[in-house]
Amino acid sequence: MPILIGAGQLTQRTAQKGKLEDSLDPMQLLVEASSRAAADTGVADKIFKTLDTIAVVRFTADSSEAGRLPIGQYKNAPRTLGNRVGAKAKREYYTAAGGNTPQWLVNRIADEIARGEVSLALLAGSEDLATMIGSLNKGQKLEWGDDPGGEPIHIGEHKPGVNDIERRHALYFPVNAYPLFENGIRGHKGRSVRDHQLALGHLFAPFSKVAASNPYAWFPKARTAEEIATPAEDNRYVGFPYTKYMNAIIQVDMAAAVIMTNVKTARELGVHAAKWVYLHGGADASDIWNVSERTNYYSSPAIRTIGQKALGQADRTINDIDYFDLYSCFPSAVQIGCAELGIAEDDPRGLTVTGGLPYFGGAGNNYVMHSIVTMMDKVRSKPGTFGLVTANGWYVTKHAIGIYSTLPPRNPWERENPKTYQATLDAMPHPEVDPTPNGSGTIETYTVMHDRTGPKMGIIIGRLASGRRFVAHTRNDPETLNGLMEREMLGGQGTVTAGEKTNLFVPA
């Protein structure tokens, strides 16, 4: 029976204080979080000596979309971590990129524990992006990295997040892609832009309130719905209709770790039963991989499916859950999660235990490890309660879910192989994309990207008369870009022409 017995996290504030020279490097953050997780078990002296598995969540700076930055590389991060804490693990895992990864990793390790392949595992991740970006902006060299020898086992889905058409139209930036889902949701709900923005403010204000009381939050400040929803000098548009306060903040220095084992080993180590947190249900799935090919921009069949699978495995309903942490990189992710799981957006139970990625901090690929650590604290503080965590990678693409409680499960851990339902999701009918569209087109969703000086780029996803989908940019003149924001453009008509690099859509 797989259980979690230790949890630890930390937030490093040296970059916020302008003391970059005092910052710990990513591996030092990993060591500290791992040490806190070991201490949390109550038998810290035994943990590192007994570990047989170390899994490290991929650093954002080591992700394919980040490129190779001049900061140094950890050639085998799990082994370096093991060396630093005095552990010799038989298995050394290094994950793929994606915000889904921490929960996906917990689900995988639970499977391996249940099969008897893993006895005691450390799962850890850190992000040092505030220090890294602050240092690079100042022209300071960072000599991070280590090569302890060997090659970790690379696990997870390493497939690129975008295809060539999407890359050419800049959809590989999450800040460019998620507003497309938001306007799709707005159209589905039949709201005006301003009414929808206010609704987003009301959705996220409670998140900021939770962050305000979380000692680990990067921005521990409660904000009103109007403050979040209203563009202002310190809350400019990023990707219309999103203001800055609706965006995940990735420039944080944070680390988190959990320790997993089985009931038998926990007893042998002497871990008190009050520390045990059971994983009652877990599931993973992906939606139609490419954003340009999705069935629509307001739903997620994958989230709906994994919610059903995890709750079914746990033999619970959504009404049995006491705490939630829904992935919240942008409001669209939360709204889609609520819709597919059957949770009201104003559910009195709340939608986050951390404060969410815009306020707690969007710790790159590792945010959900903080969700899990915090959820463990929640269910431990009130034994018998249940917590549900969702995780999201790429662009509402890769998903994972976990259900936690101190209450022992009704059944042994045995979940349906995700490949069985993934095949069904992959086979769903979806639009064909025309890479070189020409002719009249209808806007399905859109956004206007901004920089600090104002609007700079319009992105359109639409349909041709044939029903085929297209991706295009607009002209970047003020009249066009302001028109996209000032008028209702969902369902708007225009003409699209293929270009050598990007396609061009001209509104009628």
C-alpha cells in the first residue's frame, strides 16, 4: 500500500530583497527541501540511508523550450542530490517538462511501490528562476551545475508541446496560448469582455486571499476582484483579456519534496501513523496534443476522464472532497477544471490550498509538488478529510490528478492503466488544420499580446468555409489591435492568406 510519509518546502526571498549573492543554487534548494521532507517523517536519520529511488522534476531552465542558458547544467541531478544527502539510490529518475509532472510522478511511484519495485522514494524539485533571471539581467555569471557521472532514467512525455504551425505563430509561449482558451470560454458562456473580466477577478480574488495567509507565498497579498480585473499601470494587459494579476509568475525561487514508501517499510522505519497520507486515486491523460487541433477552446475531455477514473478508484464522489488545489496558471485552466470535475467556481470549499500560481508563485514544472506538500498538511491537520490535486502541463495538454487522505483506502492501490483511456481520447474527432489557408474565415478565438508599451500582436484561430481550422496573426497596427479588443470579435469574419512564415488574417 503506497503512502506519503514526509513533506517539505521552502521559499527563498533573497532575489526579492535584492541580495542575489546570498541565493542558494537549484541543487542547494533541492537538498534543503529534501532534508525538510526527511525531518517531517520523524525518522530523518534513517531516510537517506534507506532510499532506493530518487526522482527529480526537470528544471525549467533545462526544458527544451527554454534553450540552453549560460548557467551550467546538472548532468545527473538525482545522483548529485543523492550525493549531497548521503543516499545511494538504485533508481535515478529525471522527468520531462510540464506542470503535470509532480502529480504524474506520484502516481507512477505509487504504481511501482504497489508492484514491489520501489521501497522508499524521494521526489523533489526546485526552481531558481528569480535568482537566475535577476543575475543574468545584471550580467552576472552563474556557475551552477555538476557532473557526478552516470545517466538518469529519463521518464515522462518528452514530445514537443507545439507543432510547426503553432511555433511559427508563437503559441509555444503559455502567455500567448492560454488567452485563446479564455476567449473561447467567454464565448461559450455568452459574456461580454468586461463582464467576463470581472468574473475572472471574482474567481481569482479568493486565491490571492489564500496566498496572503500562506508563509511560502511569493506574493502574500490579498487583492479585490476589481483590482485583479481592471487594467492599470501596475496591472497591464499581457495577453488580452488577461491582466498581469491573472498570469502565473514563474520568476520565483522555491523547492518542494515528498517521501513515498509502503505501509510495511514505514512501520519498519518507525514512522508514526499520524504522518501517513494515503493516495486514494490517481490518473493521467492528455487532450488532443496540439492546441490548433482541439475540439474546442472551453473543455477538456482528458480532465473529465481522469476525474472520473481517480474518483472511481477512490470510491468517492466530488462531494466527498474537502480541499482542492486546481491548477491555476491562468483563469482558463481553473474554469475548465471546475467544469469537467463538476465543481462550482464559487464553491465554498475553495479551489486552492496554496494561493495559486499567480500569487503563491508558479514554480515552473514543480508547482504541484508544493500543492501536494500543502495538501498533506491539510489532511493531516484534520484526519479523515480528503484533498484533490490537479496538475496541467503545456497548454491544457497533459493532465494528472491525485486524491489524498489520512484515512486508509477501501481497496488496495490498483489503478486502470492510463493507456487504455488515452487511446479513446486520442481517437476523438477533431478539426483538420490547413497550414496554408486562403479565403474567407471566421474567428473561433483570439488574443492580443502586449508588452510594456501596449498591444503588439494579434493571434487568431478560426475556421475556413470548408470547416478546416487555421492559425494566423493580424496586422500589428494600432487600429487593428485596438479593434480586436474594443469590438466583439468572436464569430467575426475576415480574410486569411498564407504567408512564408505566418498567415495573415484581416478582419472584415
